[in-house]
Amino acid sequence: MKELVSYIAKGLVDNPDQVTVNEVEGEHITVIELKVAKNDMGKLIGRQGKTARALRTLVIAAAVKQKKKAVLEILD
């Protein structure tokens, strides 16, 4: 899932070299932390959060396919 989020995020932003994705495995859930450059934050979130919501939906769908639970957090 980390690779999926990284691939999509790098395609959306102007500075793909500043995209970092960290995967934190918990006991019941996996947290995927996504960090981009400050000036790319708006592109990643999208109008009214639609792009961010779509990314989160993709992460949840990929996790369900692997029979896991996951959540995407977009960090400043």
C-alpha cells in the first residue's frame, strides 16, 4: 500500500522528490503517513477534499483486498 500511495501522490504534485510515505504497523490497523511540500498540499487535498477522500478510499479498498485495516493520514 505504501508504494501505491507514493505512486499516486508523486503523480499529483509539482515536487515529487519531496513526497515521503511512512507505513506504521499497529496491532489492529496500519497507518500510512503521507507528507508533501507545503506548496503541493492544496493539490493533494483537492477541492473540498475530494482528492484526499479518493486517496483514502483507495487505501481502504487495497487494505480490504489484503484482509487488513488501514488509514491514510496527510501530514503537514
